[in-house]
Amino acid sequence: MEEAEESDGFFWEVSDFREEGRCLHALSDIILLVLCGLLADCETFEEIYDYACDKEPVLRRLLSLPAGIPSSYTLQRVFRHLNPVELEASLLRWGQELVHLLVGHQLVIDGKQLRGTRLPGQRQAPVQLVSVWAAEQRLCLAQTQVAAKRNELVAIPHVRDLVAVRGSVVSIDAMGCQRAVAATLVARGADYLLALKDNQRALAEQVRDHFAPFLSQPPAFVQWEKDHGRTEERRVWVSRHLDLVEETADWTGLSTRVCVQTQRWQQGRHQQSTRYYLSSLTHASAAQLAGYVRGHWGIENHLHWHLDVTFAEDACRCRQGHAPRNLSTLRKLALTLLRREPTKMSLNRKRKKAARDDAFLFQLLAQLPEKVEIAN
């Protein structure tokens, strides 16, 4: 048997768990092969193997492949046991190189279930990931896994500590609307925007009562949006009179309360919702606060939606070991490579083009900081 090479290049931080001298395939080949498959419109390890067999002469320009194409079982076994933290470190390192400084940027912390890992009879998927998303750059910077949705709050400090948040604005949904979370963000030099719901019942009731008289007055900011047959109006009110709400007294850094009322018209139907937020942003205008509120939903529209629709993540039945988490990491990496490639076409079309056009696949991979060596 040929000894596998150590993982190098972009994935140099990933250690090889396999027994030395008994491996036919280089670890770096296996990881990069799965990334190529995800870029080229494959969803499962079986599809990646079939694609690699068809493209073996091309892939040999990228990979060493001393024993040919690894089987789908080998791909799956390696991804089950691969250290997910080390693989995610590659994503984090590259993301921070792309963003450079986070000062003034918005970071979104939010969780997502991998529904395909749910077994029959289970209500919750056993694999749930909490991610840090750079809203402006549309880039996942870090992620960590939690055991259940209710443990998402436990994961927030861990995933937050993976990223240098100083100078940024961190937005979190109602799960993270906690005094301790606010205090920690302020201590680390970040501002916060936290969605307020009934998990903070007394505070939510006081804030709703406080804003009730405002809703009959002109808002501080109004925004209209028309897209795909839908018209949406967002009206924003801002209050900085903290002394009028007793429950805000012990919230570190809290300076601003925000009310956003959304009206939506689509196919003759009208929907209205009112949401409330707590923020440490002292001097932000109503328009800026509306932008942060809107930016928070970017992780749903530009990350979670594409993972489910473009990459069929929720349909993936890969459940064993670390494989679901590791695959999600490479999907996020593939999504970033596809999005940053400047050709004007949908991400779905780019994946199909990468499957047909080898030069386009190489063009996508060339974005990685340690350039992939491509033989002539």
C-alpha cells in the first residue's frame, strides 16, 4: 500500500486520523475531491464518486490520486472521522483573510438544523449548527455544533469567541437576547442588536407598551421594497428614553430600543408584523438600524436558503459521525467560491457549468489562498 501524504495546501490544518502506512489515498486528495464534487453539482458521496470517475484524467491535474479515485465508502468514512474543528479552521482562516477588519461590519449569529439527520420518530434533528455570518460580505466566518435547539444559547459564546468581534455590530435572534450575552459583547468591544420576544416576557411587555403610542405617529424611517411580485413596507420607530422601561435598567450598554412594523402585499394577500429590538448603538440613525435589522435576515436568505435549495442540505441523509458537520463546512466553502466568482449567472447554473467546464472548475478553485497547482 502507498502511504498517504499529509493534508496540505488550503486544508493544511486538518490532521490525518488514519494509521500511517495503511492508507491508499492522501487526505488532501479526499477533501479536495469532495469540494470539487460539491462545486460540480453533486450532493452525495456516491454522486461525487461517479463524477470523479468520469473526470479522473482532469482531476489528476489537481490531485495526486496514487491509488485512483477513492470509493464513496472511503469518502464517507473519512468524513465521519475527520476532525470538524480543524476543517472549520480552514474556513475561518480564509474568511478572516477576505474580510480583513470587522470594524464597522455586521456579524450575524444564528442556528440551523440539518433536517436530513433526523431519524423517524424524532422531533428535532440531532445535528444543529450555529454560524457567524458576515452580512455585508455574505460570508460564513465560523460555526459550531450544538446538541439541540435549546442549547443554541450555550453555543453562542463559543462561536462568538472564534471571531474577533471588536468594532463590529453583532445581531442575534431572540434566543440570544440575554443580559449575559449583551454584557459579554460590550466587554469585547462590540455593539449588539438583539431581537426581543417573549422569552424576556416582562421586558417584552414593557417595550410593547412603551411603543404603543408611537405607532399612531409618523415613523422615523420608511422603506419600500418590490421584488418577485411582492411589495413590502418597513416602518421604523426608535426610542432612547430608557428610564421609561424599568426592565432595561440592568442591561449592559443598552441605549436604544427599536420597533419595526412590516406590511407585505403578495398575490392579493396582506400580512403585517411588528418586531422589537434592543441595541447598544447610541448614535445610529433609524435608517442604519433598519439596515442592521434587514441585514440580520441575510443569513436566512443568502446562507441557509442556498444550503437547502442550491445544495439540498436538508435532503442529505448522511447522519453518521462528523460527516454532516464536515459536509456542511465544505458546502459553505463551495457557496463562497461560487458567489465570489464574477460570472453573471445563478449559483445553480454555476454548479452545472463547473460539472461540464473543467476550466471553470479550476477558475473557482483558484480563489483559494494556497493556489491549487494545475498541471498543463
